[in-house]
Amino acid sequence: MAPRSKLMSAQERLSEQLQLLSQFKYSDLDMPYAGVGQHSNKATRSLDTKDIIRILDTIAVALTTGVAGDVYAAAFDTRGRLTLVLAKNERSTADDDRAVRHLCSLIISPQTSAARDVFPFLFARCRANIQKRIAKMEAVVKGFSVGIDEVLKDYKPKSIDEELPLSTDYRALRYGDKRDEVSVPQMIRDLLEVIKVTVDLFNSLDQSTSQDDVHGTFSAIVFSALVLKRSRLLRSLCEFQGFIHRGRTLEAERLKRRLAKVCQYSEGIDDLIFYAKHYFPAGIPHCWVGPIEGTGETTVQLYGGYIGAMKRALNNVTPSQKTLHAPRGRFPEMGEEWNRSSSIKTRVHAEIRILLHLDTPFDENSGHSQQQPIGCSKRSCLCCTLWIWAYNKKHGTNWLTSGSHGKPDSAWALPGPYAHAWMKDGQSEVDEAVIDGVQERLTQTIDLLFPMQRRLSDEHRSSGSELGGSDSDGEKVAKERNQNLASDANRVWANISGKLKRH
Ligand SMILES: [Zn+2]
């Protein structure tokens, strides 16, 4: 088979398998065989890389509108004049380019001193994404609030400064003279309520609301979310420091991540402003990664419904009646969803576009072992993670993104025969590692979901420095940064004091 047609048939099979995994709700976080806590590489990133990846993640997020599939990645090209390299899952547009120019000039402007000054830009471009993140955070806060009394009953709090670091302004605002009398459990309960009530207010704002009020309400959400995010209780639950509520670790990790995603529009932007003013006071040139030839980008048509796909995934063993019945019970939408998404437009994901653009083949001076960060507007998917791992292993490089959500995306395109791919039988060995990794995960998933079928198939066969970041900030930096948030929060909460006092 010619290499191109081989790539296309591999792409079709991969998209079909990813679609099955996706409909089985597979993710490395939720499946029982997945290692919890392995989805972020925070612990293994060096200090410099950690700062840079935070900045790059924030740039990618500040460009993300919230339209489905609107995913960005960013990296610094340090090979000549320092340049910001950007990529998108879809083709970049003139509007995207205007947004980068606007953002880059805004963050170094003398009139810009804090994230609050960038809110008008962010709400004009990213409002849908901000709303999405708030909604997801709200859902997790609600879930976390259920049974919180049980957790607090067993919790042994330390001093208020250890429990709720950098919260002096918040406590002064919420409790005034009584700030030293409120217990830690009471403050945690109040915080959860304050976030919920402020989000309710945010959701009730409409077209008639002034932009300043919208931004102010968002500040109030961030002001309270930051206190909860830094809390020792949340940290203890995430790290499971001998604390008995082990079952809540996953939930606490999810809450911390959701809080951080909302706060990124304030904390992350504050860091970005600091970094840009310090390192690029005269601005920074940027470029977009253009189209890449010869990849698996195409439109895949899935034929034969999900039963045919399951049969192929099961090594052409016809699924038993019991196996066919199971997805109908467990995933009742499956047939309908499969038909709705039978035409899949595959795209090389943004982080891989950047890696291919920046990595020079066999460059002796490229410092291969050095960590090379790529920022993303969302955590990397299952295939990007598998591909980057395989690429690093094959080429001795150290490319990394800030983490993976471990979910399959059927629209993921094989990068194919890029310039220095090691080829085996006409196929890139790095691509092959993804194909094998997905096949392995699909087999494991089917085994877990349909144990009876496994037996059938087996028989048949016998014939995968934070830059002034908040956690390490002094109270002084936190106070400076909190000023805008606190004054907004004060105004917002004064208007809804009746609702807040009831809790
Ligand atoms: Zn991806």
C-alpha cells in the first residue's frame, strides 16, 4: 500500500477507535485502572519551565473564545530573535491575529497594571469560555459542598493563617471586627456559599448590565475562589496527608483545578503582565504555524454504525447479544450519538503543530535534554500525550505541556511523515506508538465493560517559580493584587448582603 493511502486507512481506524473510546466515556482520570494524580507533570517540571509554561498557558487561554474546537497552543522560539509561536487546532484567522496584537500591546501598556485592566479585552473575546469555566466550577463547588460537614467534623484545623493563607483582606471584608472569632469550619462553609451566591449573581447579569458591573462581579468570584484554592483543607484532601476522607481526593483535585481555571483569568494574567513588562517591555514578535503537508488531516466517514466498529475493535468477533445489549443499557445515547458524529474532520492538534514547527531535525546545538514547554488553552488530550511521549523517547527531546486530561478526541489527526520521522513500513514510528496505545486502551475498556465478551474473544484468538504565584506570595504581593478584587467584591457583596447573611 502506498504511504499516503496507508496513512489514511490508519487514520480512519484510529478515528473510529477514538470515537468508541469517547462514547464509552473513557478518560485516564475516571477509568479504574488509571493512575490518579498522574495527569499533571507539575512535580517533575523545573522551576523555570513551570513559570514559562504558566505564562504560555495563559496566553493560549486569553485567545480562546469558547467556540467548540477553538484550542490554542503557544511556545517561545529561542533559536534566533525571541518570538512567540502560536498554533490553533483550526486555521488561524485575521481576527485571531488582531487579538494577539491587541493582547501583546495591552499587557505592556503603561496604563495596564493588573489583570482588571485586561478584563475588557478578555470579556470581549473570551466571555463564552469564562462562562463555561464558571459553570463547571459551580457544579464542582456544589458537589463538594454535599457532605462537607462530615469532612469538617474529622478535620483538625491549625491556625487561621495556615488554614487560609493570604486571606487577611477577605476576612476583613467578610467579617470585619469579628474576623478573629469565626472558626475555620465556619469559614470554609461560608466560602462555599459566597462562591455559589456570587456565581448566581454573575449568571443573572444580562445585556443591560454595565461592563464594569460584569467585571466587578467576576472579581468577587475570583477573590473568594482564590481563598478556597489556597486553603489547607483542599491541599490536605488532594495530597491525602493521612486524612481519612480518601474518597474525596479525586473530587478535591477536580475542585482545585476548576477554581484555578477561573482564577487563571486574574492570577495568570497578573503573572503575564509582570513577565511581559519585565522581559519584553518593547513588545514581542509573533508568528502562526501554517498548514503542514502530508498529515492525516481529512474527513473520516464512519460506516456501519457502532456495532460494526465494536466488531472491528474485537478482532472481527461478532459481539455477543449480551455485549450488544450492555451499551444500550449503559450508554443509551450511543446509537444516536454515533450517527450524529459519523463525519469527522480530523486536525493536527495545536501543541503538535508547534512541536513540529520548532523542532529542528538532528540539530546538535538544540540542547535536546532541556525541557521545552508548550502552553495550551486546555490540557492535552490522550493522543497528544501519547504522541509527545513517543516523540521524546525516539528523538531524546524533552517537550512538555502542563498536563493531560487523558480523554480521546476522534478528530485527532496523525501527524504522519513529518521531516525527520523514523519510518517503519511506510509509517511514522511515533504515530504507531499512538495507534498501539489507543488500541491497547480500547481493548482494556471493552474488557472492563464487557467481561463476558473478553472470554469469547479470547477463545476466538486461541484458534497503553510560579512568577509571584499566589501560593508562594508574600502577604504584600497578595494584598496589592487583591486591591481591585477586594473593592469589587465589597461593592458586589454589599448589594446582595441579604442573600449572603442568610448563610
Ligand atoms: Zn490533543
